[in-house]
Amino acid sequence: MKISSVLMRSSLWGAGVLLALCGSTNAATSQATDNQATLMGKASIVFSGTVSQLAATSFADVPKSAQTIVVRVDAILKKPAAVSLKRGDSVTVDAKDASAFQEGTRATFYTDGWIFGSGIAVKELGHVLGNTNEPVPPPGAGKNRPGQAPGQLSDQELKERMNESDFVVVGRVTDVHKWNAPKAKSGAPLHVTEHDPDWHEAVVEIQSVLKGGQVKGNKVVVRYPNQNDVAWAHSPRFTKNQRGIFCLNRDKTTGAPLTKLGSKEVSVYTCLGHGDALPLSEEARVRALLKNQ
């Protein structure tokens, strides 16, 4: 047999294997896409999020078990209009297999409603690791404006973020201090986790309210994670005398929605997402976007 014949047969065999592998990969990708489409059709509540606690629940009405996990919502893909759910909320997920998750795991969850009370608990139908299946934005929504810095929120993203916020305020940070979580009746602190957020509180003096109506008093307490951990990588940190625009939500994350400010008991707010704290240079843009909503 000639060497050229051997080489030709080897090349043909290699090409056949490559085509088979490509075909197998394409089939697997197609099947995965079909499965996600099926799950999307079956599920009533679909969101991407980051696992913050294992074997835990986000509110007291939910029975805790080895299969319940707490997930911080990063984006909402599907939900009934009657369900109040927004980015930054903590949701209890009754997982099909909790061993598939670790604290800090990001995934898209396909779920059905389970328990509704002071929070939301859902039963998992399936999940896809990573923040996949993000909603398709309107044309041009994800594009930067002329002069927009890399990583800066687009107008559409900022509008969505402000829509999800209870308050949008202009203010100045007058104090920053560590917050020590109160202990439960068992004596253990609330929400112990490997990815400890190292909660801190910032006192923000309100200069104007752009969204949300009247704020009691002229100061609010904003609780935020000071830990630079994968679970809190996109959360803003605060410094004394910092001035800016803050997108605030009532605290549904730390387990203690009230705190002391001087002699008064006041509500706590959180500021957890990318774009929740903006420089004062963005004020004109923020006002214009709110006006056009």
C-alpha cells in the first residue's frame, strides 16, 4: 500500500470523527435549548440569581430543610403580574437537588409558586447554571450612549433599575459603621453564611427624593455588604461624605428590616445591585429618564 493512500484514509477517518463530534455537540446544544424552552413554558416564575444561603429560608413562614436554599434575584425573566418580585429580593427555592448548589453559585431558576407571605418561596422545576436566558432587550438597549464609559448602565438598564426601586434619592453619606446582626433565640446570629457579607450601615442624609414619595425624616439607613466576595461583587460600598444618587429598596435580605437611628426605630433599606449608587454627575440623566417614564 502506498503511503499516500494511508495518509488519505487517515485524513478521511479524522474528518469523519470531527464531523461526528461536531454533530454530537450541535445536537447536545439543540437539546439543551429545547429543554430550556420547555421549562420556560412550564414554569410560572423564572429568574436568574445568586445562591446566598444553603439549608435556609428567606422568611419565617417557610419550613426549613436540607433542600431549601436562599437566592438573591439578579434578573426576572417571567412572573405573573400579581407577584411582587424584583432584583435584589431574596427568594426561598425548594431545590430538586440542593447538592447542585454552593453559596455564590449563579443560575437561572425555572419555578412555580409555593408560599407567599412576607416573602416568596418557590419550587424548582429545573435550573441552568450561569445567568443564562437573560431577557432580550429592545433594539439598542444594551448599546452605550456616545461617551458612555464601559460598564456604565445603558438608559434602558438604568430605567429598569429605577422601576424596581422603592426610592431614588439624592443624598450624602454622613456616617458608616459595621452592623452586628441580632442573635436569634438560639443565641446564634441571623443568616450565618460562608460568603459572609460583613454587613455595614450607611446613614444617608436626603437632599431630594426623585422617586418614591416622602421619606420620614431627612435621613435613612442603608445596609450594604462590605465584603468583596463573589456573591456580592456587584454591590456598591459606601464611604463617609460620599454624595450621589441612590436606588433603595426596603430590606428583605438581612432578616432585620428595622434598626435604631438615634432614639428612633426606623426602616432599613438596601442598595445591592450594579448601578444602585450613582455619582452626582448622573443626576440630569436620572431626572430625564424618570420624567419620560
